[in-house]
Amino acid sequence: MKARVVHLIPHTHWDYEWYFTHPESSVQLTYHMDDVFQALEQEQIQQYLLDGQTSIVEDYLELAPEKASKLRELVTHGQMKIGPWYTQTDQLIISGESIVRNLLIGSRIAESLGGSWDIGYVPDAFGQSIDMPKIYNGFGITHSVFWRGLSRDTSEAREFVWTSEDGSKVNCYQIRNGYYLAEPQIAGMDPDELVAQIAEDTSANAIPYPYGADQIKVDFDIKSKIHRFNAGSQTGHQFIESNYNALFESLTNTYDDAFVYQGEMIEAQYSKIHRSIYSTRYDHKQLNDRVETRLSYILEPLMALADYRNIPYKTALVNHIWKMLLRCHAHDSAGGCNSDRTNRHIKQRLITADEMSAANSDYLVRKLSESVLTDSDNNLLLINTLPYVRDERVVLEVDTLTPEFSLFDDTGTPVAFNVLSSEKTYHGSIRRTVAEQLAELYHYHHQVELKTSLPALGYRCFNIQAHSQPIGEKGSSFKSEDNFIHNQHYVLTLANGELVLTDTASQKPLKQSIFIRDVGDDGDNYDYSPPLNDWELRFNFLNSVVTTTKTSFSQSMIIQGTWLLPKDLEEREKRQTSALIDFTLELTLSDGNRPLEMSLSINNIAKDHRMQVVVDSDIHSTESIANTPFGVVRRPNRHPKWQTWRAEQWKEEPSSIYPMIHSASICDEHHSLTFFSNGIKEYEVINDDNSPTTGKIALTLFRSVGWLGKPDLVRRPGIASGQQFKYIPTPDSQLLEPLTFDIAISLDDQYSAARNMRNWQQLAVPVQSYQQQDVNRFTNTMKYFGINSVACERESMTSLLTINAPDLVYSALKQAQGSEDLILRLYNPSEETIETAGYIDFSMSVERIYLVELSEKISEALTIESGRLELENFKPKQIKTFLVCVGHS
């Protein structure tokens, strides 16, 4: 072996939480930092890497504010590396906007404390997203260090260039042996043996020695260890105390001729990546997805719209919610592979973020509505927070003093609507008995559906007029004994317990069956593992109660019944069933070409199982396509190593189980089938035989397991993941509770990434509504309390901007950090260049507009003419962010 320069890099990997809680970790951090300061001040170490995340710095300074000036001094002089992350985020099931905000907030905090580290450092996340090179480049980051996800098929060498389809690239170094090389069993090795281990698959003269581990103590004796290593090396290796920036400088020539790779990294040849953790603690993932969606697509654009009407944008408030959410995105936190105590902390943060974001949205909807509505002419406001016109079915709540009412738009034209339900309810002071309640203090609460056109990123006023007698164009729903529903695109039938969806609009109609699949799960919080004696159950809908409801705008089918499951693995092995699972499945087809919407509710009382919703079609696919933070990725239905992974000593099976953000598709020459979800983050392509093609795809609804880590799993042989020295029970992870799932299915002739994302946004982002009335003071929690309206223009219809770019995806509209200008972000999700992407029409006054980086640093001034910005070309998978300087009166 040739002599190497070994860059010993002092660091710690600081798990935000794991089998221990964040409060426990924070206490240790406070004392740990005393040792770091001492080691740096006494020059026992030259530099220290604080794990690339600033949330722990924020925590530390809250507990030790007197250390702020000293920490800033160390960061400013490069002795302590902090940032660029806020938390070490998961990259595979977390939204693109969350990842961008993580880097934006983390780097801004680090800059305020003396400087943000300029390396994309990800020592422990369970895989690397295909989109990271362009995200890193958007923050000026051109180098990355990571551990998990690489295989020899991906890159034979540890040093390689990682690119995105848009041309972005980063120079990567994989710390193949992990970040924890300061552990005694490793640090005590013979120096030549140590170098032989950490130099595997590299030809470079310089290699890193990450001298740290999880929450490890500071080593005050590094210099003597370096001396011992240098004196003991028979090969002539030179150990030096260093950092990753110095390492990359010494590897500059290596990257000139390095292998170039494009794609994601979710392989488990060298390290576990837990490819089925995406369905652990579904309740967490559902909450997280709800808050991400609300922040990005409702609250922030709503704040911009309200600011346009003199209701100030609250940047600090929304950033506070973002930071609370980002603290749930570290790899263990997002995965759910924690102790029950820790998961309760995570869930409470998610609940708090959910409540704060919902309250903020509710308050702004109310304040904006009460400021622009006039009691005499308009008393209902509908708000569209998406930047394109919506002409679709809207469901809202209405309260009237009489059972009959009419609805008119802003021009006074009657609006057709259907009453889905009505309830007579009391709004006076509560009494002990119903008989004591006053007859004149009753009103009617209605659920209404209507179809109307709403302006892009704006609002429209309507008027509700109550009547004592029926009048106007009011419709209602009616029950049907038909076991089918349909719209212009689909027919859904239920026959002999089987659900079949048919695409009637296609030139080559496709039928597909929908069913529930349940299997045993002998795994842990990290991974699904089939029991040795599994029993797969397929549930249809025989002996269920079916109710079909049809209106002029929609048709729905509600199926209620029970499924019998084994209560645990012991029953499953004996082919016994004693767990009665109640379920309600509501399926809706709306007027137009909207996908089939599915809402499933169950009460889980069974343990150690995995439940999926499966679509079995006649599609002949060889790959699946799932959406990613800022695009899509193609994945093989059969991994090339599916038969040889054990022989080649991979750490876990390369299953056809994959992560998704919101959609997963299979397609062939004539058809595309897409699953959409809100909160479900895992799908599986099911190959029942060795055929190279399949038409069967499943969403994993949830996993029910009871241990943090277990050894020797079928899909993951060897030591337990996580804490390998102690069995830690996690009964909460069995999810013995009511669970709800929102899903949609779309059938199309051809796959389109942009169309799928727009479909998901329309499904996931509801139109906001507010009725100005006094009879129901509990339409939301804060409605009871009075607020002051603001003076503003009372236009009956308003739009901030309209994006006309059908091949692009809208990602964000928010206020820029540190200014009152707006940030608008779009991206091309496809693998093809868009030559003429479209345009943006601005209804508000725009003084200037710039193209900016993801960091919001200005890169180019753009021309806007007559309120229109031509978007020109977008490279494959390219993200473009615009700084819109709005004219303020």
C-alpha cells in the first residue's frame, strides 16, 4: 500500500433525539460544549466540526447565553464549523420546500454567528435524494460528504462527481466506513490496518479519518494519538489534524477525472438505508405532511395575499413554525425509529406546528374576509392560494337562520349548488336540557358543494341570502341503490365484493381492481420483515354496507364493514383471526377529470402487521416513477441484485419498496397509473413471479411493530439497527388506534410529471372559505373572539398573479428573508428541456424582478413588460427562484 496523507477531523455526530429525548440530549450538549471550548482555547485541537446543523447551536445558546460571544469568535476564525443545515434532514420523504428552508434557516443562523460552513454534510441520513446537487448549488455548496446510500454499482470510488439533470454538480466524498471512527475499537487499531480500512476503494493520496461518533466526548489527547499513528506506521502514512475543506483542496486534481454519477443513492451495499422505514409511525408522517402542505401552499401565499390588503406579513411567526417542523426532520425523527418517549416528543411538536399553522391560516382567512366583505352585498369569501385559476367542485360549510337559502356570485348571478347535509343546531347559551332552549335561537348548519371559477392566487366574493321558502338554484344529494359511480373519465363498480375502476375516456380503456392487502411484520421501527411463516390476507368488500350518493357535481360510494385479522404473529402463524377491524371507505368521483378520491378510516387493534392498498392492472411496466423533492425518479421493478445481495454481503435486501413524496406511478406505452397520497410515504411494486414486468402497485398504509431494533431480520441480517446492545420495546409503534388515509388514483394515456403534481396540489390544497355571520361562533377555535378589520380596497375579486406554464410546478410564494419583497419558485419536474415554458401575469404592481439562488442571493435582473414575465426555457429538472419587488403604497 502506498503512503497516504490521513486528514484526522475532530467532530461529533449529535443526534437531535433517538432512544433518548431531545431534552436529555440538550443537557449533555451543554456540558459537552464546555469541553469543546476548553480543547480549542488550549489548542488541544485546532478545529471542531459541530455536525453541520445549527439547531443544536440554537439550543446551546438558549441554555448558555453567556457563551454567545465566545462561540461567535470561534466560528468567525474558522475554529468551529457550524451549518449549513438547521437539522440533518431526511431527503427522501421530506418536501423540497422543507429541505430548502432547512438550509436557508440553518445557513442564516450560522452566518449571524460568524459564518456558515460551505459543505453539504450528511453523515447519517438514510439515503441521498436525486435532487441534492441542484439544491446544494442553490446555496453555493459544491462539495458534499455523506455515508449511506452508495454501492459499487453507483460508483466504484469514494470520490466522485454527483450531478443533476440541469447541470448542477458537487464533488462528493463517501465516508464508507462511517463517521464514528473515534470509537475505541477503531481508534486503537494499528495505524496501517486503520488506513487499509478507510482507504478501501480510493486511489487518492489524501483520505479523511472522521474522528468522532454519536454524542462522543471530546478527546483532549488527539495530538499524542497523531504522534503515535505517525510513529507506528510502517508504510509511511502521515496523519495530520485537519478538516474537510483542506481535504477537498488536496483532492482537487482527483475530481478532474472522477467518475460522474447522476441519480439518487438508496443502496445498502455498505450501510443500511432502511428502505421500509418510510411506513414506520404513519401518524407522524401524516401530521408532518399536513403541516408541510399547509405552510407552503396555504399559509405563506395567504400571508402574501393578506399583506397586499394591508395585513402585515409575519415572517418571524411563520419561521417559528417552520423551525418547529424542521426539528422533526432529522433522519431518526422523520423515520420514527425512536423510543416511545422520544416519539411522543416528536408527535407533540408536530401537533403544535399543526395547530399553530392552522390557527394562523384561520385567523388570516377571517381577518382578510371581514376586511373585504360588506354585510349588505357580500358575506362569503372563497380564497384560492394556488397560482392558477381553479374551476372545480368546492365543498364548504354554511350557516343560516332559515333552512332555505340562495347563493349569488360577485356579479349578482345565481350560483348552482347542492346541499350535502343540513343540521338544525342551537346557538344560544347552553342549558341543562333541550326543553329549556329557546326556539328562536336555532340555526341551520349546511355542508354545501358548488362549482365556480376562482382567480389565481386571489379571492372572490359571494352572497348568501336566507329564505323561508325554497328559491333559486339549490340542489341536493340523493341516495341510490346502484353499486357504481362515474364521471366523464371513470366508472367505479363494486360487484361481488370487488372494486374495479375503468378509464372510459381512454382510447384503450383499462380496468383495474382495488383491494386491501395485509401481511405479518416481524420487523422493527427501522425495517419491515416478513415472518418466517407469514399469512397474506386479501380483503375485498363482501358483506359490507354500501351507500351511494349522487349529485349534479359529484358521486360517492361509502363502504362500511369489518375485516378479520390475526391479533398478533402467533395467531398469524396458526392461521387464526380474532382481531375485528372496523373500516369505512369513501370513494368520490367529482365532475370533470379529477382522480378517484379515496378516504379510508380503520380502527387498528391488531399487532405486528403491515397493511397496503393495492391496485392490480393490466399495465406492463418495467419501472416505477415517484416524485421527489423537486422532480421525479425512475426505479426498477426488480433490483439487479435481488437474487445475489446476500452472497455479495449487502447490509439489507434491495426490495422493490421505495420512498415517495406524494405520488408513485407505473406506466407502459398506452397507460399511466398514479397513486396520490397525503402523508403516505411508501409504495411497493409487487412482482408475484419472476416476470420482468408488472401492473401491480401498492401504497403501504402503515406498519404495526413493537421494537426499536431487532437482530437477524429476513430482509436485514446481522446485528440490530440502532441500539444493538439492548432490546427497547416500542408498544406505541403498534399504532393501536383509529387511523385515516387520504388517497387518489389517476388513469391517463401518458405519464406527465407536471400534470401529476398539479393534480396533487388541487387534491391536497382546499379552497379556503369564510362566511361573515354571527350565529355560529365556533367555525374555528378563535372565531369566538372579536378582531378588528383593516382599511383596504373592497374589490369583489382579486388576484396577485397567474402562472400560465402547464409543464412547470409551482413550489413556493413567500416573503423574502430580510425584506418585504416576494420569493416565487417554480421547477421543471421532467427529464426534458422546456424551450418556452410560459409566462407569469402579475396583477399587483411589480417594480423589479430578479432571478435568485435558493439562498435568495440575486444572480440576474429580468425584464417584465406590461406586468408579464416570460419564463423562457427550463433545463431538465431545473429550479428557478424569482425575487419580486412589489410596489408598496
